[in-house]
Amino acid sequence: MAFKVPSEMSALANKLGGLGFEGPRRAFAALALSFFVVLYLFLSLNAPPGWGPAFGALSLCYLVAFFSVVSGWFWGRWFATGLGWSGLMVAGISLVMIGWAPALAIYGALHALVVLPLSGKSMAAQYDLQEGWRQKYRMDELGVARLRKTITRSAASLPSLILWALGPKDGQGMLLSLAALGLTIVGLRGVVRLRTWGWLAVAGAAVAAFGSDRLAGLSTFEVAGPRLATVLLATAVLPFVLPAIRFVRARA
């Protein structure tokens, strides 16, 4: 797992991992993702002034996750799981901050229907354990683990970045927030293609998100803002920091 989770949920994920039924589990995850595609699409068409682009971008984000899961792309499980963890974190933090709200509980439960069905080795065999892409890119187990963490955590930052960058706000930090969102999207594409500039772009996105947070002067934690995105993007870069340092020292 890319994030620390309660032991009960981890145990449930492990049980699902050995359960089989990969087809129905993939269908459950795809169904939950498609729900958010339609939900955010309708919200974008009927949104308050200024919120249309943000909800439209969220719909597109979940649409990419839907197709990646259904198509069996090797990174699809990681990307969709990242969005699932994002929804679970937002729901959990919001429930702690404002108290019990049925809508938030349902929101979190629907994202759990993305994370849990895609958990376990039997589902990994359908995606990231495929030999074709590993041989093509000459990936060992350590390299796959690094790639999984970076893609999952970068994907988890996208909803917060989208709402912050594309939602209505004052000009303070606007350019940096847009830069952070753009660099995250470009970085994810580069990381999926195993390009060095991919994780450098993600690192740049973390710096831009941090700068946007400083300029905005937020005094409280915003679940849909640059602070959560900064943490997720920073942890997405961490798996490649030590290998990069070793590479530079070897070339020096």
C-alpha cells in the first residue's frame, strides 16, 4: 500500500487479495469510478459560477482512471487507487473536522469501492505484474515499487490540485497553482513512460504547490488545496531521491 491505513482495512485488503474473482472486482472498481465521472460531469454543467472547469477536470480525471482500469494498463491500478485514497483521505479528514455527515461517509465508501477491489496480488497480476511492460522497460521489483508509489501518490494529489487551481479564488497564488497542476499532469505522463524528467516535473509541482500555499497564506488545513497536494507530491518524489543522488555521485 502507498499509504498507512487502519489494520482492519489492511486485513480486509489482504483477504480480498487472495479471494480471486478478479473480473467482478474490476467491475466494482470501474462502476465506482464511472459514478464519479457522471457525477462531476453533471456538477460541471450545473455548477455555481467559476466551478464548472474544476468539476469538468475532475470528471476527466476519473474518466482516465476508468479507462485505465478497464483496459488493464499496467499503471491503471496505481492511478485509480491514488484517486481512491484521495477520496478516502478527504472524507476522513472532513469527518474529523466537521463531524458526522452521511454524504461524506457515502463519498468515502464509494472511494473504498475503488481501493479495496483493486488490492492484493491477484489484482496486481492483472496490471503491474504483467511481464510485457517489465521486460520492455527492464524493471526489477525495486523499480516497480518506486514507480507504484510515485504514480499512486501523484494521482492522489490531483483532485486537491484541480479544485485549488481551477476553482474560483483571488489572484494570490493562481499562477503557481496552475503550474503545480500542469507539472503534475506532465510529470505523471513522464513517470508512466519511465522518463527521468517525469519525476523532476513532479518535484517541481511539489515546489509550486508549496509556493502557492505560502502566497495564499492559508491558516487552516484545506483538504481541497495546495497543502495536502504538497505533502502527497513530496512523498511521490521521495522514492527517486536516493537513486538520483547515487547517480550524480557516480558521475562526479
